[in-house]
Amino acid sequence: MNNPLPNNTVEPISVTKVKLSSAECSVDLGDGSERGEYVEQDYILSKLGRPMRAINLMYCYYPNDKEWPKRASFVTAKKGGDSPYDNYFPYTGGLTGKRHSSSGPDVFECMKDIRRHGEDVILTITIDPKVSDDHIVAIARDLRPFGRIMVRINHEATGTWFSFNKRATYEELGLFFAHCCEIFHKEAPQANIILCLDGYTSLKTEKMEKEDAFIPAIKAADIVSVDRYLSLHWGWPNDIAEKGGTGFKSFGVRNVYALAKKSAERYDKICRKHKPMVLSELNADGDVNGPYNQCKMVKNFCNMIKRDKDKWLSGFTLYQFRDRGRLGLEIQDPNNENVGIEQPLMKTFKEIITDPYFTPVITDSENIRLNKKGTPSAPIKMRWGGSEDSEGIALTYEVKGTPLFCECYFEEDLTSSSLMLEVNGRWFYKAPGTCFVDLMPAFFDVPKAKHDRITIRMFMTPSDGINDPSKGKSFGKNPKDDWDVNQYFEINTLPIVRIETRDIC
């Protein structure tokens, strides 16, 4: 049902094109794993107030196993033995092409949800290293429509705890990863492949863990990484972290930082060039340090990133939004998996992601001409290339006072569009078919602040969550067809905006 349109609307005093570009250090967020369920992006956006650079999903692919595609924990619960493969959500694409799963959230629907909300996807996927090439080709082709996706294949590869480690040697895993890169670069060239090793575990050694076995992988990867926990209860959920126990440890913020930075420097030396370095999983475990020290440790680590003049880190992924243990911004309610119990880390994380150092940059460019009716004199061109490389518009309104109402109404070509809106650093999502967005939460943190002007920045995202080849040609005399990276849009109308600073009765 359409909302009625307001009578008292305001016209923009200016409309400009804006460019969305990367933060000095990007922030990603894990959403769902063996420790927690997937949480929809509408909820996460309402809690955090801004989209992440990317959302990390965790899936596995063991299509040759007789139990596949049942989730490993379901199989284990029935037979009472060891898991046949990793207990991540089953990746139901690939060569078998099963697009729906009864034992976990559908990976394709999750990725679409993420991209509609202005975020890129990180797909962490453990893969049986014995699968044939046609399986890898099929996965790459699955992922090509998902824009600038990052794919983390067989992460923590120098460990012993994943099923793929039990099926191949480290040397074989290194070659398998390199071969996956080769296939992806051909079949899904817009994807960036992440290599995640353990890196340095000691500052005294010359080489990283199992380094020699993974030289081909290091050289083939687009992005290099390590997982780093400031503290961790790896015995969860089989024991409780108590004094005298052996299933947990606090590693020290400075020590972890030094090991991660040394790993980045070693990656550069091996590759003889700089590749983007990320920390694919980062957190302190509330099981080990308690909720308040957890906040302090994560905050201190991020302060060290900011102060470091070497700028060696391009981004990190906080593990994770909602967790059954204490590695989340929320704890999953044991009574109801759809309910989260907010932890003190939520407030700390919101402080981090609103720090300019960790925030994407929006810059103005050219003005857009309006006619006397306040509408564009020509179609406005917009581009979505990803969470840190897109072009939108900024609408500025003159205001006198404290907003009591600030609302956007959408008609015509904007009604069916998927939009991300930003006001005062607070972001809002408009789904296809939605005609109204209330922007007042952007002012709730400063309820008495008076404004002379209010600027609404607007970006169009893929309405289906995937890139459409028909929207992949740039504008101009010689349009470039790059549909798998960019989506191009034209709009002829602007949102109808109502701003009130006085009581209506």
C-alpha cells in the first residue's frame, strides 16, 4: 500500500554528484558460522547505523561425501561420531546446482541481502581439495554476478582442525589454492581471492608457519591475511573457561599486533610487491577476559592500527555479529536463535566504525542542474561499483531549527529501486517497492541540535542483489561493458522530502 504524499515539502537548494571511496582501514563483519545463525542485514543496519565494507559468510563444499549436502552437525547428531566435514553451512551451488538448503541459510539469498544493503560479500568457503576442476569452475560462475566479491578459500590452512587438512598435505593445499586462483581469475575475474594462513606464531622465527608449502598460494593470492584473536576459548562449547583450564588463552594485544604486522611484511617480501593485507577474523573472547576487558582489548588494537604510520593493514573482519558463545556483538539467546542479547562490545564497535579512520569517504564532485520545478533538467547518472567505489547524489536542504520530522517519499523510477541513504553519518536502506523512509533516527543522538542545512546522500544498489548484464554499460559515446563490476543507473526524479522544525499542533 502506497503512503499518502505530504503537502508541506521542501525543495533542495543544491544537488551534487558524490563519490564513495575506501576508508583508510576498512571494517568487515562476520555474520553466521558454526557458532551462530545468519542475521538479516535490515536488523544489523538498524543496530550499527552504517553498512560494513563487506559481510563475511562461512560455508563448506564437500560434494563427493555421501552425507552431502546435510550439515555436518546434523549428520554427527544422528550417528554419534566425528563430523564428516566442517560444520559450516553447506554451499548448495557448485556443480550440483542445488540452490536451496534445508540445513542452513541459502547462500545466494544471503549474498543478495548483503549487496542490496550496500555491502560487498566475503565468502569464506572450505572446499574438498580432491574435487575436480569442473566443481571450481561452477563455483566461480555462481559468484560472477555478485560484483566485487572476496572469496576466502580453505582458511587457516596451516592448521589441523578442518576436514581439508585431513585430506591433503600442506603442499597439496598450497597448490590447490593456487589452482583455484587460476580458475577464478578466468571465470570470475572481478573476484578477489583471499589466502589465510597462520602467519607468524613467534617473533623469533625467520619464516611463517608452513611457509614453504604455501609459496605458490602466497604468490597467486589477490589478498593475504591471517586470523588473529586477542584471546580465544577454543574449547567452546565442550568446556568452560575457568582458572586452571587448558582450552583457552589470552595472547596479549601488543604481541598479536606485532605478529600480524610481521606476517604482512613477510608476505610482501615473498611476493616482492605489496598485496592488500587483512585480518580475516579479529576479536577478543568474552569467555576469557569478560565483557569489559573484551571491549578494552579490541579498542586498544584498533588504536594501534590508527597510530601506526606504516599503514600495513587494509581492513579487518570482526568475528562476529551474533554468536552462541562470547565472540559476538550479541549473544544468541539460548531460548530463541532469532533473538540476540546485546553485549558491551556493541557500543565499542559502533565507536570504532564511526571513527573517520575506519569510515568510507564521501566526496562531492559536480553540481546537477535543476529546472524551475526543482527537478533534474536531464536524467541523473549513477554507478554502483561496490561499498567503497560508487557514485551517487547529495541533496541539500535549507533548514532552520531542530528537525521534528525528516522523511523521504519515493515515486516513479525510485519506487522500484534499491537505495542506500546517508544523513549525519547514519545510513538507511530503501527496499524495492518501499515508498517511504523515516530519516529521523539520524537526529536522535543529538535531539536538540539546530541545523541550518541537511544533506541526504543517496546511492543506488542492485535491486535483485546481483549484477544485471543489461545495466553494465557505462554512459558516453563508447560505453564500456563491465557488468560484473559496475551497475549503471539513470533516474529522472528526486525523492519528495518533508522536513518540519515546528510542532504541527
